[in-house]
Amino acid sequence: MGLNLLKRGLTKMKFDLTELNPGVFFPFDEEDGNGGVTIRLANGKILDDINKRCSKKKVDFRRGQRHEYVIDNDSLRSELLWDYVIMDWKDLSDLSDNPIPCDKDNKIKLMQGSVKFSSFIGKCIEKLTEEAELYEEDLEKNL
């Protein structure tokens, strides 16, 4: 399934500088066809960028005092995260057998409206996260 992608190169650490955060392909269950989805985890820089785009500082003046607070747009945060994490899909079609393009609008529509699709993506993210944690544990043991 390609989950060992994070463990690749333990003897010699190598990086593709043109694609530092490659995706991993997860096939659909057999009854759902031959396709699948390519996803990746969001790194710290991406999460920081998304958080900056989704949080706004507001300032109020009450009784002569300045009050600062933050307003978060959680739905925008989810949409930006889904767009980043879901890189591509293969053999995903509508009921008329027309291919569904892998674009931001369709990613959002499927994640918000399809329990089956969002559950599948959630499980894929869990697997990638577990692999990353195992890799981190291995590094700690070896240091």
C-alpha cells in the first residue's frame, strides 16, 4: 500500500527536493472498484499557513480599554486542509459513470456530504499518522 514510504531510506536518508511531502496512494475496498485516493499529511508550515488564513484578530474598545480577540473560521480551515491533504484520486465517478474531477470543490463536496468518502479519508490519515509516529519512535530508539 506504500505506507512504508515514511521509513524509506533508514540506512541512508534521501529526499526528493522537488517533492518534499509526497502523497501515498490508498486503494478503495474491492467492492468500490479499482481506484483509490492519494493523500499526504500536512506539515507544520502548511498548518501554520492555513491557521493564518483562518484566524483574524479583532480589536474592540469598551469603556476606553482595548480588547483583542481572535475569530477562527473552522469551516474554511477544514476546506483548506482537505484541499491540501487529498492530492488526487483515481476511478472516482458519479452515478452516470462520469469521472469526478479532483478539484477543491469536489473534495469539499465529498468530505462534507459523503460519510463513506470522509470515513475512508479519515482512516487513510490515521494510517499515515501511525506510520509517522512509528518512524519517530524508531528514530528515538536509534539515537
